[in-house]
Amino acid sequence: MQRIQRYIFSECTRVFGGLLLLVVSILLLERLLRIADLVSRSPGNFGEAVSMLANLVPHYAGIGIPAAFFLAVLITVSRISRSGELVAVWGIGKSLFMISKPFMLMAALLASALLITSGILQPLSRYEYRSLVNSIAETSIETVFIEGKFVEAENWTVWTENVDLSTGELSSSFILERLPEGGQRMISAASGALVRDAGTISEIQLNSGMGADLRADQTLSSRLDFDALSWRPPAALTQFRARGKDVRELMLWELWAPAMSSAPLENDRIVPLEAMVSIHDQLARFVLILLLPLIAVPFGLSYGRNPPSNAILIGLVTLIAIQQLLELAKSLALDGAVPAWAGSWSVIALVAVFAVALYLRSAMTMAQPPLSALPDIRLPRFGRRSDPEQSAS
């Protein structure tokens, strides 16, 4: 790599790092409010809150990488254009292709990083985030009981009128279990107590109550009156489900099995069409990163010392438009309106034609930069105004 290319690469990397940090920080701050509200209901879970934020980083990095890279290329090209460095480079016989090589190298590295992030890190971190949310909700279950609310977990519904946090004593309680064959099992008790083991609820003792089993047709199957009954909370109340119930929790190669299945898998509950669309969406975004420099470089070009002030704005609008087209294409594919592969790849093909045509126009001809024909957006400058008579004199 030549010295000028190393210089461009380092400049773009520095701008990209700052923009990515800014984007991820802003997105994390927005989610921090929700996490703080959740954690405030369960004191002593500051560590879990930090872990939740850390597990959100891969998700927001996947959003921020394309945007930060596109803007970094545009800003870098605009900066070297404005300073006159670009004209100097062309003056020694270098072409736009040579200037673009550092951006293409960076695009290849970031495309690989994005594929790893979306295909491996995001599924794992998303599952861990949901597990932490479930864990925090479980540790605050007594608070919910105090409020007299129904708590649902999988096939269970539990309600308690009140609980003494110091002794664990319960007042009137009700437990409903939905049985696999379609029936229901109900238990009610006048009082009870929480039995803890290693800081977690391991058993609930119920006193002076009754239980009944109902068939699927709501007819009584059996009835039980008891003075004392020990009930162990289901694993759903203390343990989070296994990973893989959501397509977004599966890594890229794990999506292949449900995608090739002729029917939804019983264990994973993943629809084959949804898995296939997810595969194409992730691969399409990988290719999109490679095309972004072909758009950002022409947008950043300027042959004068005053580059267009609307370059960043138009770049953001273009990037948002591409993102919305990808989301629309994904929705159409999920609805079955277009084949699974046609949604994302149609958008990528359209972007590729536009990007290549735009780049070759700037690299192979002496035409003015694409944005030079558009009117600039100039903000009014506030300050001391000169006297017209003094200016005339």
C-alpha cells in the first residue's frame, strides 16, 4: 500500500471509529432508560444491568457499522477534496481507482466483521439479554406478588395477595397449570410460605387449601382438599428456556437446517421461510458494505475548495432509503409476495447498478461530481452586519 493510501486508510479509520462509537452510545442511552426502569423494580441487580447493556452492543454495532462506514468514507473524501490534497494526487498521475483502494480494503474487513456480528455474536447476545431480563423479572417476583398481580410463565399462572419479604409468609394464593392434553390443574390456599435455597425460591408450602383437575372439556376430573401441600415452582419460573425458539437466536449456519425443512421444526418452532429469508438478508447486507464506497466516494468529491454542504444530508437520506428498501423486501419475502431470495437480492442488484454507474462516471469521465449540480443548503450566519455605505466607500 502506498503512503497516500495508508494516509487515506488511517484517516477513514479514525473517522469511522468516532462515528461508530457515537452511534452505538446514542442507541445504548435510549435503551438504558428501559433497563433502568426494569432494574429499579429489583434492587441489587446493577451487575445484571451492565451485562444487559454489554449484550446490546453487537445488535447496535450491526446497525452502526454500515452507517458509520458510509459517512466516514464520504467525510474523508470531502476533507481531502476541500484541502486540495485530491487535486495534488491527481496532479501526479494517480487515479480515483487508486484513491478508492483503501476504502475497498476497509469495506472487505468491515463486511467480514458485520457477517460475524450478525451471524454469530447477535444471536448469542440476544439470547443472553433475554435470559438476563427473565432473571431480573424472577428476582423481583415477590414485588409483583405484593401488588397482587398475575405472573405467567410458560403453562403456569401464579397469584398471591401478599408476601412478607422478611419471613416469606404468603397470604391467599392461587396456582393454575395448563396441562399438555388440554386440561387445567388449579390449586388455591389460604396461606403459605416461600422456602429458599441458596437465595432462590426452591419450594412453596401451601396450607389449608384445595386442588382440582379439569379435563379439556372443562369437566371435573379429580379434587383434593389438603391441610399442607409442598409445591415446587416450575423451571419456567427459575430457568430460562433453551436458545433457538426465535430465528434471531440462531447463528447463520444454524439457520440452514430449519430453512431446508419442509415443515416447522417441533423443537425450534422455526418457520422454514423465515429462516431462509434471514439467511438471504444477512448475506445481502454483507454485500451491501462492499458497495457503499462506490456511492460514498462520488458523493464526497469536490473539485473546488468549497464542497457541497448537503453531501452528508444526501448521503444519510440515501443510506436510510436503502435500509428501508431492504426492510420492505424482507417483509414481502416473509409474506410470500416474492421468493425468499428475490427480496433482499433485488435491492442489492438495484443498489449495485446505481453504485457502479455513479462511480464509473466520476472515475472515467471529467464530469462534475454528482452533488455539484444540486443546490447547497446554507445555514444563515448570525453576526455583525456591515454598513452598506461603508462597504461602498
